Amino acid sequence: MATGKAYILKPNDSYLLSSPKFSLNYVFESNVSQQFDIWVEDSFVGIENQLPVQFN
């Protein structure tokens, strides 16, 4: 993924990061509470981290 470009990510797909830092902009057009998990995996040592996110 190139820096500075917007991408629409598909659910349950994996994406390689070209940098140790990244930003995720999430926009929803609903008044309903939103909840999802972000998983980050270090493929060199096999460690996974889960980040639960919720918007009310």
C-alpha cells in the first residue's frame, strides 16, 4: 500500500504494511453503534495483537 492513498479494505483480508506506522480512517454513515476488531500480526515472530474498536 502506498503512503497517502486511500483504500477500501475488505473484511477478513490481510494487508502488508510498508511501514511500522500507519493510520486508519474509519467513516460510518449510520446512527447505529459500530464495533469491529483490528488484528495486527508480526509475521517475523508470529505474534498477533487484537485491538477492539467501538463507536457509540
